[in-house]
Amino acid sequence: MRLDPAAVQRGCRNSEIATFRQLCRAELDQFRNAAKAGGSLAVGCTQEVARFTEEAGERPERIDFVNIRETAGWSSEGSAAGPKMAALLAAAAETAPDFPLVTLSSEGVILIYGRDERAIEAGGLLADHLDVTVMIRRPTQIEPPAATSFPIVQGTIRNAQGHFGAFELTIDDFAAPRPSSRDHFVFEAPRNGATSRCDLVLDLSGDAPMFPAHDLRDGYLRADPRDPAAMLRAVLKVRDLVGSFDKPKYINFTTELCAHSRSKLIGCHRCLDLCPTGAITPDGDHVNVNAEVCAGCGQCAAACPTGAASYALPPADTQLHQLRAMLLAYRDAGGDRPVLLVHDRQHGSPLIDALARHGGGLPANVLPFAVNEVTQLGLEAIVAAFAHGAASVRFLLRAKPLHDLTGLSQTIATADAILAGLGFNGDRVATIETDDPDALDGHLRTIAPFATVTQPATFRTVGKRRDLLRFALSELHRIAPSPTDVIALPEGAPLGAVSVDTDGCTLCLSCVSVCPTGALRDDPERPVLKFVEDACVQCGLCQSTCPEKVITLRPQIDFRAARAPAQVIKEEEPALCVRCGKPFGVRSTINRVAAKLEGRHWMYPAGDKRLDALRMCADCRVITMSEQQFDPFAGVPERAPPRTTDDYLRQRDDKN
């Protein structure tokens, strides 16, 4: 592996750089001395993590281990990979905060759901390790074993819910076998609606999966009963799922920011539409995220327009700090036209390793950026990457994704519209969907060498995703090749304005009362509707609530909105009480109501002075009605009293 210490030093300006040939062997004392010295320490090797960690002992400061061999050095362009090595080391120095954990517990109670003897065989393999129950769907001629150490029943699973350690199944046709069964199982009378609770489910039925995105449901394992190898892998995997396990709490949720619903009218439902596992459900005016079911795809956080849902592994601002450090160090070290390759560790990292070991490796200008899930990246990350000097962004995906990627597709579509509007022409953001290292190599080497911004932005921000997006957009607009003030965006984008048909608007201000971000505003002194585009998240609550249905959403980005004052959409003169002169409503609305009632309602004959009460404030209206001694029931014939049981009995007695 060829090293360029000068390039690394240029990219990591405030660091001391040292190179070695056998740091983990003959030169190990050099590492021991560096570990004892204290301070931050980064080692450009991940193969010998265990050895270096052991040699470091009880060192209080952390050690960052960075893979610069498979991602940079082992490449046909390895001699030019110095700037990339500097970028990888700089990104690793950005520390991520600790993330919360969710503890799931299993006592080993497992339901094996099958259709023939193979389910019973799987139960026999697990009986010494787990508390097994085997349930056969519509059993045929299955011979009972001579002796069993676990129950064997029949049943069909109608509904399944829950998670690892807490599954609940609704079962139809449930029945236990008769002990006298001889050559085949004979079952008792079946019943529907039985409930089974278990910690684990092994599905060998060959039917459709019980859960959406079933590969992401912890504790639910599924194998084709016609594939003995797959069945054995599932049995071996489930055998050890006993005890307590920690999983990350991927999503932090702030209910106060959620724009899902107001007054039982639905507004934003992006996260509900995108969640592949069904972990998100409506809960009044907001939604609820089930941390035990959540698989961490991050699409909800990437799409959430208000920042109510935020990803914790790592937070969005930490991720932007890593991107900033990587891209700026690459440029300082002499790199040019970087391509950001976003990949996950489960699929992308092995693919990159295979390309490095058996192919030409990554090109020198391709910067791999490892994340927990590719779909966790939001619009703010793409915008910030180009503001910091990226030439292109590519998302490395599986050929057959584990879940739907609609959220990522929407993010890319919105980013494309923004970049094209700012003069970044060409195919700047795209996906690479492959499981083949050679195919990955072919994709990367055909990416056009687009130009980057002349002077990259150097901003470093903290906060919620919405704030990060606002600042990144303003910086990208400032340095863009051809900045445009207003850009139309695809439907569903989290930025935009509202259009109001002012002729039909009555200034009832119901839209103001439901707006979760204060984008729509009123004035306590006079009837007016104002709009602040910078605060609008396109949740749609105003559109759902408007009784006149005169509001429509207009997805767009106006770069002037951040500095613009509140825009007056409609303003009218207030209605003044004809008795005391106090303003109490909207003049056009009061006149419209009076015109509709005059001469058409028995209480308001044409020309009657009673009509003036409609043009009075609430206090004066009560006084006036009292002075006029108005009786709304005058002239109305008295209603016959209701007949009771006593009346009917009395009538019967009179007849007798």
C-alpha cells in the first residue's frame, strides 16, 4: 500500500502524522508509546483492532480505527489516494454521541408454525434449548411420534403482532390432538379466535410472511420448508435467542413538533406511509413510534418535515459534521471532484472489501461514507455535501432491498430539482443497486467528472434536521453556479407555500389555529391572514381544516423567504358594532350572513330592526334582545305534552 504522508498532513492540518511498515508487529512499541501519550489517536487499520485495543490497556481516551487499506490504498489508483486517506481520517475524528438502547428479553418460548413433519423435526432439534410448541396448519396424515417433549397442535394463524419477546398471535381452527391418535393425528373439535403469546416465532409454513418487511422483524424467522439448508440455518439462529438483548433506539420522537393531526383531521402522514415494519401508528394529534418494532431504516426521520422524528445513530448534525470534515480535508489535501459513495456496513462494506481484494478497488476520487442505513440520509445531507464541495453523490443499495425505498426516492427527486435549479447540471445524485463488486466498479468508473463549487462552504451547524436544511440550502444558494430564487419542487417536498383563493376566504382563521409551525398567522388587532413561507412544512393541516376548501399546497423553495417579512394573504376592515362601535368580526362575513337571513328566516323579516342584532357585538346583542323583550317562542302553538305509560294505562282503565 502506497502512502502519501504529505497529502495526509495537508488534509489533517492540526494533527501529527506518522507512517509505519509493521506497526502491529515489529514496530508495536511505537503504538504503545503513542497510546501512553494521551490525547486523540487514530490508527489507519481495522484488521488489527483487537491487538491494538489490548496493547492500549486502560487508556482513558478513545482510539479511532480507520480502514484506509480496502477503501483507499488497495486500488489501481492507490498512488493518488492520499487526499482520500486524509478525508477518511478527518471524518473519523468527528465523535458521535452515545445513542439510547432498548432492552428486549426472551425466555425462549417459541412457536414453530409448519405444515408437515418437518416442523416437528425442527421442534425436536430445539427442544433441549427452548420451550417449544409446534403448530401444524391443516395437518394431513402425520404420524404421531412415540413420545414427545413438546406440544403439537393444529391451527391457522389469522393475525400476528408484537416483537421479539412479546409476540401475540390470533389462531383459528385451533385444536389439541387426542392422546389416542394411532397411525395419524386425530384432533379435538377446533375453535377460532384462540390467542398464543410467545417470545419467538419460527415460520416453516411456506405461506406469505406474517409481517411486512419480515426480514427486519426481530424474533421472527422464516425458512422455506423445501430448503433443508435454510431450515437448519434458521434453527441454529433461533436456538441462541434466549436472554436479554440490547438494540439501538433508532428514533427520538418529540410529540410537540408532530404535524400529523389536529381536531381529528389528518395533516402530515409521511412517516406512516414510509415505515416498512408498521412500527409507526397514529396516536391522537401525533404518531407513536414503537422502538421495539422499529428496524432503523430512518425513512421517517429523513422525511419528517418538522424534525419531530430524528435519527439517533448518529444524529443528523453529527452526520453533517462528518461529511464536512471529509470533504474539506479531501480538498485541502489536493483532491478534486469527489464522489460521495454512501453505503451501509452490512452490504456496502463487504462489497467494497471484495472490490479491493479481487478487483481494481475504489477510484481515488470516490469517498466511501458508511452509515447505519442508507435510507437514513435526508435532504439536508445531500445539500450539505454539495455545499462542502462534492461533485456527485451515489447511494449503494442491495440488488433486492430488504424494504421499500420510496422515502429515498422522494429525497433524491427533491434534491435533483434543487440542484438543477441552482445550475448543477447532469446526473448528480443517483443510486447504484448491485450485489456484484465488478458491477459496482463499472458504475463508479463511468460517473461523469462534474465540476464542483468554486469555493466550498465551511459552515458547521448543530440542531434539528429542519434547521440544518435551512442553513445548508442558504449556503448552497450562495455559492451555486447559477443561483435561482424560486424553484418548483415535486409533490410531497417538505418545503413550499400555500395558495389561497381570496375570493372564497372568509377569514375564519381556522387554518391559523391548526398550523403547527406558525407559518399561517393572524393579527389580534384586525382581520388579516399572513403567511411565512420559511416556516411552512407542507403538512396539509390548513388544507384539511379550511371549511371553504380554498387552500392548496404549492411545493417550492424560495431562497428569499428566510429574510422576507410575513406576507399578507388577505386583509379586511373589521366589523364595528352598530351600538357601541367595538370591532368584533369581519365586515364581509357579517354582511354576508345578514344578507342570507334577511327576509328568509322567520326571526329576521325584511326591514325589521331585529336584523341590527347581527351587526352588534355579543354584549350589545344580549342587551338589545332584552330591551326588545324578544320571545322566540311567541306565536308558536303549545306542543302537546308527551304521552307516558300512566296515560296509556289510564286510557285503558277508562275504556273498561
